[in-house]
Amino acid sequence: MTDVHILTIDLAKRSFHICATSPGGVVPCNRTMSRAKLEAHLCEQAPCIVAMEACTTSHSWRRFAQASGHATFQELHERNDHRRH
């Protein structure tokens, strides 16, 4: 995928909707994929910011994204909170 800055994921049980955004605001990818394809996509994707909703499965997907080299929105938020103190 070309130059993705933010990758948003809408989590569900069987299908996941992803929307990729470039630094200029262009949407190069907006599609639905299965759990296996999402795992493969996160492994193949160049490091970017991954944002997702807060739900039961988001913690495991956040850890998977971080293990694949991505920064997650929650991780960035925690870093900013530590800088304020």
C-alpha cells in the first residue's frame, strides 16, 4: 500500500473494515477484510499509526499491531499524558 499515515480499523467478530489515509488526506484504501487478511495486512504494511475503537478485542489487536512495528493511537495518547506531568 502506498504511503499510509493513519490506518483506522473498525473491529467486528468476523469482518473488519479498514480505512487508510495518506499524509495529504487522500484515502488510498477503504475496504472490508477477514481476520486472517487483516493480520497479513498489518504484517505487510509499512509502520504507521493504527487507530481503532476501544472494545474487548482492541487490546489484542493493539498488541498485534505494535508487534508488527506500528504505533497505536492509545500508545500515542499515553505518551502525551506522560509528557504533561
